[in-house]
Amino acid sequence: VLAFDQTGFGSRMDETRSFYDRYPQWSRMGRMVQDVSAAIDVLQAEPQVDPRHIYLFGYGLGGDVALHAAALDPDIDGLVSIAGFTPMRSDFASVGSGGLAMRSKFCNLNPRLGLLVGREAQTPYDYHELLAAIAPRPALVVSPKFARNANPRDIRAAVDAAQDVYSLHNAKERLRLVEPADYARLSATMQDDAIAWLHHLAHASSSDDN
């Protein structure tokens, strides 16, 4: 297991202070995704790591980053995203989740998304498309029913839409949605269930390799 602080968190808190002054054309989300890609490169170079079985596990923002990273990096073999997203094109300020302003202004992850506040339908991509790009690799989406900053119905619709692409690969069972009756947190049960799912994947993949 390789765990590290995302930029702007933990030991890397100070990185956010002058980030956009130094890199005005970047986004913090893009930087986080690039960090994951660099971490994958490091893991693949380690002799004790099987490069064919590298998975991501993310909660909250980490789950969001995991989805973006896996969609862009085919070397990532699967992922768990817990309370990681709510679809952007239906994320209006009026629904109570914070809207695109939460990502663009308050969290400062994607500043240019602020241009689409009030025009959310014009968002150039959304999460069903990220999941479709990940297909047919395994993905576990955990969407707590009482998450304050998410719309479970829209998340369900995004997963259903991506299932069409998984079906084209005869891999519908590899995209799984779990909706615990809980709020957005990394509970012991969620963590244990996700780890068990990853262990199952690793065991099944090892059997296939043999």
C-alpha cells in the first residue's frame, strides 16, 4: 500500500498558498491527478510490486481524484471511490450540494468551472463519462445515502449510464454501486467492505494469470 498526502493536505498544506500564482494555467485537481500518475510510475519500478495489479482507494476528494486518474491512466487496474463525487451537470447551487462553486471557488480545485455556474449543463465532461473511460476495469462506487454534498439519485443515474459501456465489454459486474444508509464518512464497515472487494479482485486476477 502506498499512501501519501494530497497537495494542500497534511504535510503538503503550504503548497496551496501560492499555487495559482506560480502555475496560473494549472488546476489543483490536475496536479493531484498528476501526482497519482507519478506514484504509479514509482510503484511499477518496484520489483516487489506486480504492475498488472495496481488499484486506487480514495475517500472524499481522494475518491474524486481516483476517478480522474483511472480514466486517464490505463496502468491503473481498478479503483474504489467512497463519497467521491456528485455529477456536475446537475450540481446546481439550489440542490444544496454546493454546486460548481464548491469545486471552483470554495475548494479552489478547478477555478475555470466557475465560468459555468448557472450554465452547469455545458460542463464539458461528467462522471458517467469518467466511469465509461475506466471500463472494463473494476470500479466500486460507494455513495452514502445521506451525504450532504452529493445527490444519490444523480450518482445512481451516472453509474447506470456507465453500465451501458461496461456491458459492451461483457463486464457489467465490474462496475458496482453500494449505497449504505450513512452520511459521507469513511466508516469501518465501508473500509472493510472495500478492502474485501479489492482482495477478491486481486485473488481473481491472480487466478486468471495462472
